Amino acid sequence: MNRLLLALQDRAYNSPSDIVLQGNGVSLSAADLLEKINGLIEELEKTGANTIALYADNSPQWAVVDLACQFAGICLIPIPTFFSTAQIDHLLCSAGVELLIFQETLGKSLDAKHCSHLWPMSALDGYSVAVLGPLHTVSRPEHSSKITFTSGSTGQPKGVCLSVDQCLKVAESLARAIDVVEPRHLCLLPLSTLLENIGGIYMPLLANGSSVLAAPSELGMMGSSRLSAQRLLQAIEHFQPNTMILVPQLLSVLDTALHTGWRPPRSLAFVAVGGARVAAEMVERVRAKGLPVYEGYGLSETASVVSLNTAANNRPGTSGKVLPHVSVAARCGELEVSGNAFLGYLNQPESWGLKTIQTGDVGSIDSDGYVTVEGRSKNILISSFGRNISPEWVESELMASGLFHQVLVLGDGRPYCVALLSPGDSELNDNDIADGVEAANRTLPDYARVMKWLRLDTPLSTLDGLLTENGRPRRDRIAEHFALQVDQLYQKQQQQQQETIAL
């Protein structure tokens, strides 16, 4: 039987009034949650649907839908809320979705053709259901319970098919590694992000804890590219969480806040950061000021987390120790993961049944089991002098300054690196930026130093298609978008060199 369901049933019986989900003015006890899940299962089973998509912001209702589908054996596909109407349409068609459950306030983002057969959900206030059809021919691996769409840097995203067991293995492994008694977790990332889904709902429930699922606006998230740092800090102080998950951009915001005098609540016991390489200097700096941050590494094809630093096993500068449910090897400089490989990609039978995942990440693993990730192999820059440069390495050194909200390094086929820089403070002047770049350059060999940079007054975002849902840069699109400005950076440097020669 599903071990998450067993844990919830046991808690509903022994401690029925325990609050397990909170957010948007709603607090659900263990007994309340189980009752709502059972009511929704009854409603869903009447439809006969086997594939359901969920389009909604973070809330307790999101978790109810997710758990109801899991316990009923219905395949669920979370839809990122930043997806365009065309992207949502592609997802619904390629996955053969039969029912679309959506938050009514987000309905305007849906194609009208998906909204012709609607009814409000009796089990969930503020949610409606759209019946889709006719069904498209879809092939997916047996036992697919969750399909998460990866945010690739080019082309259409792939549907990663996972089983219940694969997701719960990660949740159980996380609970043991973090070792926080009855954790109160604040979900900062969208629940459509697999890591937050598993680490923000499944892990706390398995660990006899609870989840805070506040609306994005309550956390200071304004759309997909703007953030009110003050509101975010107020939310953290208000909810007094024990655990959180951050992407590097959010860590940078908290780093700036710590530098200006903010102090994290004493309730915080563990804060994970992942999604991109983070400079060890930044991690150590924020930890010294009271934020218990630990870097980790994972990918959708292994149901998220693979390795993690913790209070008991911590090695700064690495992405942590390999968790017990997987094994990692480095072959020819590329990381390979086995032990919890996904079922396969949606509509790609040739990918089904893989035992080992070629991650595409350049890295190593030491004799104690700690993983170091240098960056994506496909992102490696080769300078015109033949030097191999991982842009993530240079970017992490720039981010370590605490001056920048976003950094992206370019330079493939060029004589030196340039950077796109989004300041963390809009009032930061260009001289301060130049000093920050120079300080980072002193930590780098000459071939990897940033010789020119472009200030971005508007941050990169998911809305313009330049970032993935996890905040990772879509490098090809960014390079194309800023091609003219980048060319000008190199032309200016060449002109300066020519003027110097002329003198």
C-alpha cells in the first residue's frame, strides 16, 4: 500500500487535529486533509479519467489534488503557471490529458477550446474542471504516476515519467538526511517544480511535519520575474519555518538582506539550495550570519535530489554527499546516476527502462561520496585560444560578491569572456559593478576572467522565455536575444586594443 497514504491515515487516526497544510487563509488538519482527499477521489473516479493536468498556484488545494491523484492511481501532470497559452496547449495535447483542473483566477491563460465543457469542483473552492477531447494517441511507460515537463534550453520540453515509488524514495531519503523532527516547511518554489512537490509536500508528511503553501503574492513573488524582497522576508518571519528550498537567485536576495541587517528566524534548521552552481564563499557567508544553507544536486530524471550537504555531512564547495537511494559515478568527466532512474520520456519508447542516467553534467565524486558539479557539458565555452571554460564556474564567482541578482557569462569562440549582469540593488552604480567584477576576476585564471560586461536593468525572466521555471538560464535564447549588445562589447575591446597599438 502507498506508504504516504499509510502515514496520513495513521496521523489522522492518532492525531486528527494536527495541522498538516496551511496557506491562503486555510488550515487543514490531518483528518481534514484525508477527508478532502477522499471526497475528491470520489468525484474524480466518477469521470473515469486516467490522466489529469493541474494548473494552479501554490495552495492547500494544489496538494489535495496531487495526493488524491496519487492515492487513486491517476497520472497527474502539473502545469507551470508561467507557461504560455501555446505551451499549455502543447502539453495538454502531447500528454493526452482527459481532465484539466485549474484555478479559476488563472483561467484567462487557457485556450478557449479547452474551456467549452466546464464545471466547478464541489470538493475544491475556486477550482474548475475542463473535460478535454478527443483523446490523442499517447505512449507512456507503465506505472507513470507523475509527469513533469523539463524546461530544456531549446525546443519543446520533454515529459519525464515517474512512478509513485520513485518519488517517495526521494522524499524518504530527504527526511532521513535532513533529520529535522516534525519539519514545518515553507514552499517558496512553485509546486509544479518537482523538487518542491517532493520536498515540500511528501517529505514533511512522511516526517510527521507540515507544509505552508502560501500564494505567490504573499511571498512577494510578482509574476515570474519580479520579487518584493521585503514581502519575502516578512513571510519567512511570519511563518517561522524549519525548512525551505531556494534557487540561487533567492539565496542572493537573502544574502543581500543579511548584509543589510536582516536576521533569519531561529526556527530555521535547514535550507537547501540547488538548481545551479553556488559559490562556496556565498554559502559560507550566509551560514555565518545564521542562515543554515546547504547545497544539493539533482535532476528530474532521478525524481529530483541525488546529493545533498547536511549538518551531519557537509563539505563546502561540493553539492553534497550522495543520498542512499542512488549511486553516482564520473566517467570521462560526466556524472552518471543509477538506482532511481525515471521510467522514460513521454512518447519516446526508446528511452524507457534505462538503468543509468547520463546527466550531461561535468563533475566528479570523491572517495567519501561527495559530488562536485562544474556545469553542463553542453554549456562549456571554448575560447578562441582553445581554453575550455565552464560558465557556471565563472558565474558562481561573480554571484559570490553578493552584488548581483543574475549573472550570465558568454564567450564561446571568442578571445575572452563577457558577462550579462543584473544588479541586486537598482541603485548600484557602474563603478561598484566594475569593482565586483574585478574582485571575482582575481579568483579566476586569466583565460576565464570577464573582460567586458553589460548591465541588465530588467532581469531575465520566464515570461520572455529566457529562464526555466527553476531559474536556470536558457543560454542559447539569451545569446540570441543579446547578440547585438554582446558583439558591441567585443568590438569596443578590439577598438581599445587597436588604439593602444596605434599609440
